[in-house]
Amino acid sequence: MFDSIKDARNLGITIAIGGMAIIAVVGTLMGYLLTRRLEILAVAAQRFAGGDLQTKAGLTGKDEVAEVGRAFDQMTAKIQEHIGIIETSNQRFALAVAGSNDGIWDWDIARDEAYFSPRWREMLEIEADDPTFQNKISTWFERIHADDYKMVRAAVDRVLLASDESLFLEHRLQKNTGKYIWVLMRGKVSRDSEGKAIRMSGSLSDITERKHQEVTIQHQAMHDSMTNLPNRLVLHERLRLALQEAEREQTSVAVLMMDLDRFKEINDTLGHHVGDSVLQEVAARLQNLVRKSDTVARFGGDEFAMVLPSVSTATAVSVINKILKAIEPTVIVDQHKLHIETSIGIALFPQHGQDPTALIKFADIAMYAAKRANSGYAIYDSTHDPHSADRLVLTANLRQAIEADELTVHYQPKIHLATGEVTGVEALVRWPHPTLGLLFPDTFIPLAERCGLINPLTFRVLEAAIQQHQRWLRDGLKLAIAINLSARTLQDLNFPTQVAASMQNFGIDSKYIEFEITETAIMADPVRALKVLTELNQMEIRLSIDDFGTGYSSLAYLQKLPVQAVKIDKSFVIDLISNPSNLAIVRSTLDLGHNLGLQVIAEGVEDRETYLMLKSLGCDMAQGYFFSHPAGAELIAQKIKLFSSDQHLPMREIRHA
């Protein structure tokens, strides 16, 4: 124990002083260590803020500073991870923008700043260093075609006002060269929590080529490919509009129908290419005569039509006299000097008719009246109506000719292009009228359909063709015979039964019979037609689609029909060499037909070049004037036999001995 209380007290003081000294030393040391760790943390934070994303505090221990350090390291690691994701996303976006054929755009609406991708600028031929270029949406809008500006502005405003969710519209933009391109503008808008538009982004596609194709297709749909005149659909619509205007203004409208007299002789004698050149020349002469408000159209074949608004009868006659004078000069084609004559019919609104169909019909009636009278032109008169005694007499004559078996059948050979053999013929009916001369099908077939004579006529042709086949067979000619079926015949459910009876009666093998039907005939009643065709197919009668490509159901119904062949219409074949569009159509038809397992036949082959082209394209069969005009059975048999012995000699050059 201590000697005294004083000593004990002194010792206690000494111990206390020593303890305080130790505490002071320890406190100083701990303060230094804390300050140092905080400095490390601060430096790490400064480095990270300066862009060193890999820096870490690296503090250890269990105190609060170490916990803060570890939290800092975890935070920076997470930020690095998110930055990596963002960089990857940006790289993907940059690659997408660079690889896209579309221009990308982005509009910050609040700041009125815009981003346009390099491809966007490239479309408009804007150089990257163009000093006049501004990243403003006005850069876009200033280039919009004047006719499109209001439409584009209204569409953008609707999106900004939340009326529409997105943009999708076509318009024209001006390039730096001054030329315009067609573009498809797509866009989406971003909105804030209050629904206000704050950003709009999207893409821009150059659709100029598609637009040009659309214009071309629309032009082709509305114009005749040979003369480039409007077609009958356009004429009908313009006539409808002219009548509406005339009714409002209390004026007249004249409708003119004209065709070329004896034009068929040109085609038959000199070939369709000469006939086509004549039609083109006539079309050009007509166009030079009319006003801008008038319409000249090709109505079909050698028929033309005109709509003349706001003209009197006297003015219409004056125009007709100009037409007759313009047609009069000689047309020279392939060194042939041709004198062209025409017949014209006139019908006027309101005195002759009130609607387009009636006026066209009456002008057509007047035209045939002018043709019969050889008067050049005629104004419609009710006595010209085909429902007159003349038509009744012609109907009675046709009925008598069918009953008396006075119709004749001509035949046109079909050539197998790969072998050069004649494998079949097409039967074509003719009517040797006692006073009107030799009439062709386009003259009396429509009459037969209207008066219910088409089925008797068809069976007369069928039986005549079968009997001729049997005679040829006895002479050693094995030829399949094709017969055309009209729309009315194709809708007759009893037709297959009647055909079967005829085949049995004459004892003909069904493989030698072929029926040719048009797409238009099928579409008159597709369900009924399919039933008739199916029954004929079950009888193993060959079926083919005639005039393929001129109807409106080729692809839709071709796979459903039990047919074995398609015939490419002669309108695509005649100028195959000189018309790239027709070449493309023929090539596509061949591919389509062959892919469907069908034989493809080309009609209208008129020259050696077309024949060789079709052969090189892989066409299966062909017929046309290059081989032979339609002719009687005896002459055709002679031609085929001589042709078989010398295929270098076209059949068209083979005459009677």
C-alpha cells in the first residue's frame, strides 16, 4: 500500500497524466489515419469525375469510411456497366444508320434542333461540309414541293396535337441539284407526362422509282399501247364529266365514232405490222386536229372515238370534214402507198342521248350507217338502229344458213416449235353470205349470241371439224382440231353431254378435240364455267385458254381451271421483237405456264424473227400468218404435206399447183 495519501495522490496524478498523453497520441494517430482514408476516397471520386471510369477507392476494414469506400466502388462498377450497355446500343444504332438505305431523322421540338443521318443528306445530295446546311427542321420543310407543303404541314401538326399517333405520308423533296425526288416519310412522336410533344423521330425512304413505275402502270391502264391514245375507259369517264358540265352550262357535247374502211384487207394482205403502222399514223393525224378540251381515244381494233365538248351540230360536222381531209393523204409503210378511207358517226347531247353508253351506241350506229351508204359520215337517226328490219333479216339469214349447213370452216395450222411438225389446226367459221360476201366471225358471232343461235352454230362447226378430221385421218394426217367456245356455250350445263353424243356418233378419239375458251367467257359465271370445263376434262378433251393475258383473272383462276394449255394473245406477239414490254410479258407467261405444267402457244406469228425468238424462249407451239393464213381443208392439207417434206419453205408460200 502507499506510504501516505499524498503519495497515492501523486501516483494517481502521474498515471492520469500518462493516460491522457497516451490518449492524445492515439487520437492524433487515428485522426491522421481517418484523414488519409478520406483523402483516398476524395481522390478516387475526383478521378472518376474526370473520366477515369476504372478508378476504385480500394478501402478495407470494418469502419464507416471503409463502408463508404466499398459503396463507392460498387457505384462506379454499376455506372461502368450501364455505360458499356449504352455504348453497345450506340454502336448498334450507328451501324443500323450506316447500313440502312433509309435516311434517319430526329427532331428535338423544344430546342428546335434536328439530326439528319448521312444517308438522309445523301438522298438530297447535300455535302457533309455544306456551310449552308442547318440542323433545323426548317431545312426539311423548305425543300418540300409547293404542291405538297400544306399536306405535309397539316400531317405534322396533327401528330403534334396528338390527333394522330404517327406519320406515314408520301411527298416530294428538292435535292441540291434542284430536281425533286419522291419520299416516304415515317415518324413517331414522344410526349412528356402532360402529353405535350417533345421529340419526333423517324425515317425517310426514296420511292422515286416506285412512283415512276406507278405512273407508267397507270398510263398503261388508261392508254392504248399501240397508239398511246386514251382507251375506252378513259373516254367513257371524260364523256361522263363532259355531260355533267354541259348539263350545268346548258351546252352540247358531240360524240364521234370512226373506223377505217376495208382495214382488214391491209392486215390480211400486208400483215399486222403494216396495219399497226397505219393505226399509229391515223392516231397522230387525229391528235393534231383537236382542242385540248377534246378527247381522242382508240376504241379497239381500227375504231377511234372522240368527245367534243361545247360544240354544235354544225361545228361537229366541220371537225369531221377536217378529219376526212386529214385522213386523205397517202400513208406510206414499208414502201407500200396506202390510201385510207374512214366512216364516221355522230351523236349529240342532249338531242340524241343523255348518258355516255347511249351516246356511244348511237354514234356507233350512225358510223355503220355511213359505212353502208359510203357517205363518209352520218348523224344519228333512229332509222339507223340495228333493231331495225335489216337486223331482223340478217338474223333470219343466219338461222337459215345454220340449218342449211351453209357455213364453212377454215383451218389454221399449229406448229410444234421444237420439232417443226404441224400437230394441229384451229377451226375458224366463215359465212359466205349471198349478198354481203364472205363474213368473218366478228360480224355474226355477236349476233348469234344475242339471238340464241350460238349453240347450234357451235355444234355445226364441231361436227364439220370432226368429219374433216376423219377424212384427214384416212389420208394419213393425224391433226388435233381446236374449236372456240363462246361465253354462252360455256355456261350451258348440257353442253358436255351433247359433245359426248357427237363424239360417240362420229367415233372420234377425244385426244383429237380441243376447246379454246377466253378468260372473259369464264368470268361471265366462273362457278358454272368451271363445272362445264371439269366435265369436258373428265372426257379427256384438251382445254386451252385463248387470248391469255388480255382478261382480268389470269393468275386468280388459272390454277383452278382444268386446262392443259394457254395461248398468248397476238397483241403481245406481233411486235415482240421491237417492244421490250411485250417481250417481258411473253417471257413471264412462258415461265408461268411451264411452272404450272401447261403448254404455251403463241398466236399472231407473222415473221421469221418472231418465230426464232419464240423458239429460243422455249415456247411450245405457234400459229400465225408466217406459217399460213386460215384456208379451206383441201389447201391446208396440201400445205401441211409439202411443209412436212420441206420445212425450210413457209406454208404461206405454198399455193395450189
